[in-house]
Amino acid sequence: MATTTHDTMILSILLKEPSYGYEISKEIKTITDGKYVIKETTLYSAFTRMEKNGYIESFVASQDLEGNGKKRTYYRITDAGRDFYKDKCAEWELTKDVVEKFITK
Amino acid sequence: MATTTHDTMILSILLKEPSYGYEISKEIKTITDGKYVIKETTLYSAFTRMEKNGYIESFVASQDLEGNGKKRTYYRITDAGRDFYKDKCAEWELTKDVVEKFITK
DNA sequence: ATGAAGTACTACGACAGACATAGTATGACA
DNA sequence: TGTCATACTATGTCTGTCGTAGTACTTCAT
């Protein structure tokens, strides 16, 4: 049961629009009502891995259109990433079914 | 999200009665309607780890009371194991809540 | 009686994801 | 001018999973 859900979380956020590390980490926190906070190193190494696997693409951009503010590395989900996300969702449903058999509430 | 559910599965089986490798692996398969099959090495290394952590205890016994049949290493859940199992169940509920926010069915 | 299939493991090594620790650098704001 | 928030990178360790391989005993059909 290798349930690497980090990729799923990140990709689900990128489905809406491109984003970058700091913002994604904030979003994960707010989406989960503070129940989960992703570690920085975990997040950034997920970016590297997923870009290598072709699930996301990076591009550098400034905070605003005039090129002011900090430069950030944004990530955009690819078609392969969307497929991967779908697979991950299906895998999750299966994992859930399986694990639930062994859980006592 | 380090959801090592193997320990949870194994412990939930040992809650009922002591058991051993081969039998547990069969049970996991039948309980999940064949949806999940644990790898032998994963199972046996989980035994070692959990015994080291005090969640299970091992004892060697024969197939029947007369001492006939193969000798097997049985495992019995400990009190610490029961606590650990409860914690794991609670952790699972939390993980489920968290992950579900990022899943599209 | 012999061989194949099922049972019951152990040993070893490789790999990947998570994360601790640490450091760099810029921008905002008081 | 300094502190805090932002936005990362580098490095190394640890742990769980699993591939591969091998051992040994039991059961059962031929």
C-alpha cells in the first residue's frame, strides 16, 4: 500500500491553475482546515520528481505582469499529469476499500 | 502522509487470535476479496519491526497439539500493539478526511 | 518411491519518498 | 536598519517496500 498522496494533492491544486511552492503549501493547509501541512522539502522534491516524470512543467514568472516582485518557479499540470491524477484517484478509491476492511472506528 | 497500512492490516487480524505469516497473507487476500495481496518480504519484515517495537510477540508452535506438522512462528498482539492499532485507526480517519479533499471521483 | 505443488520461512540488496538540517536570497514593512 | 515573510536549494539519513534468491519441510498424485 504505497499511498503517496502528496502528488495527488499537488496535482489537484494545479488542475485549477498554475501555482508555485509557497502558495501550494498554503492552499494545502487551508483546504484541509489546518489538518495537514506539507513539509517544504517534501513539496519541492515532489516538484522535481513530477517534472522529471512529465506530470508538470515549470516556468519562471514575476509576481505581476510588469515583472515586479519576486521571481517564482510556477508549475503547470500537463496532459500526462492529468492522466496520472485520474489514476491516483482511482488508486485511492481502491486503497480506501481495502484499508477500510481492517479499520475499527 | 506516511500511511503504512500494512501494520494496521496485520494487527487487525491478530486482534482476533494469534496467527502466522502464511495464514495472515491468505486472510488479507480473502478479506479484501483478492483486491490486495501482501508481498512475503513485506509481511515478514513487518513482523520483525513490530516485534522489535513491542506490538507483537512471537512463539513457535506445531500445526496440532500433538506436535505434528510443520513448526511455525506465530505472532500474538500485545497491549502496546492494541494501542498502536487504535492510534493507526484514528490516523487513518484523519488521513482519509485530508486526502478526500483532493480527490475527484 | 518420486516429483511437483504448497507451505513456511530467511537473507540480501536496491530504491524511492519523506524529512531533518541548514543555508541563501529577495521583498515588505515598521 | 532590521525583522519577518517569502521562495527556494543542497545534502544526507532513514524507513518501508519489494525484487531476487535460496532453504526446507509436507502433502499428494502417480
